[in-house]
Amino acid sequence: MHFKEELRELTAQKPKLFTNTSFGTYIPAQFGLVKIYTFPKGIKKSELIQSIGLYIQEEISGNFPHTEVLYSYDILDRNENEPYRVLVTIVESEIVRKIEEVFEEVGLKLDVISYEPVCVINLGLLKGLPEPFTILYTERNKILIVSYRRDNIIYETFSYLFSEDKITEDLLNLIIWDIRNYIVLNDIGNIYLAGIVTEYEHLTEFFLEKLPIFGIVSIDKFSERYALTYILGERLLNA
């Protein structure tokens, strides 16, 4: 069944679940970028805003030269003696439009669209992970590694086709090899495992054995309406 049809059928079957409810979803990592920029603590506010604009335009020219984008920035909280930290997020406009169209067509109210690496960082912050931290987040079709520290964010995706059945060890070892190289090259530590593989003991044990993972982050069981819209970020492109 087509995904939009699945969604329409679900809204018809469980109208109370969707009545007067706002939803949120995210832009997949491959359709944007997020960075933290630091600026001297003594910079004037007008100079700060101007500098942020210049950095954003450089990122757009370098990474999205022929693509329409949307961007936002947040000046993060700081102590008086700390430098300014600015979180910049840029995403492709077309993906945002597709998400909005899906919600509009099925009659759901869209409250917020986030960016996937930001969602993963927020998971770590909400769980109170000690900074800096790295989350190795496993999805059904990829693994996303997000490493966060106060002055820097790095992330990378790795192809991974999830299966509840046991995957051949040779295939898993190839994936692990690439991930381990990335961890070493970027000097990443304090790694936590999260996502779908943590629901399966044999996969959890494999990742814990093969990678320098410090702990496991469980994702709380959200109500169905949140889980439903979260997967839109991965499936809307085929909708």
C-alpha cells in the first residue's frame, strides 16, 4: 500500500488520535547541514549578526550551489566569560515542501520540522549524557553517528539495511570496519548506542563487542502519533 494511503487509512481508523493534535518530524541528515560557530566574547551584537550571515552564505555557496535552501541560526546560552556559540542549520527547501504537502494532503497539523542530527543531539541532552558525547543511532536503512561538544558538531551516515533476522557476520563486519575507521580518524569517544538494534539482543551484543561503545541510550516509548510522524522523515521521498 502507498504510504500516503496508509496514513489516510490510519487517520480514518483512529480519528481521536489525530484530532486537535500537532505533529513534528525531521529532515533526514543527507538533505542539510548543521554546524556550531564560535565568536569572540567581546564582539558587538551588530558585528556578530553580520558575521553569522557571511558564514551562512559561504556554507550555502560551498555546499548547496544550485539548490534552494532554508536556514536558521540560534545564539546559544553562554556564561559571561565564554565566547558566543551559534548553531546554524541549513536544509533543502524542496524537502521541506514535500513534508508540508504530505501533512496537508492527509489533513494533519504540522507544528515543527527539525533536522535529524539535531534530533539525535537533543536525545543526548534530554538523557543527560555527559558532554562531549557521541550517539551511534541505528535506523532501518542507515546508521547515523553524531558527535557533539560545546564548540563542534560532526556527523556521518553509513548504509545499513536492518533485518530482524541474523545478518551475516561478514556483512556486519564491513559496516563496523567503516564505522571504526571514522571513529579513529575523528578521535571520537564517549559513544552511546541507540535506535532499533538495541531492541534485539544479538545485534546489541555484536555492536558492543565490535565497537568502543560506552553505554546504551533507550528511546522512551512515545505515543503512536509521535512515532508515526517521526518516520515521515525517511519515507516521504517515496510517498
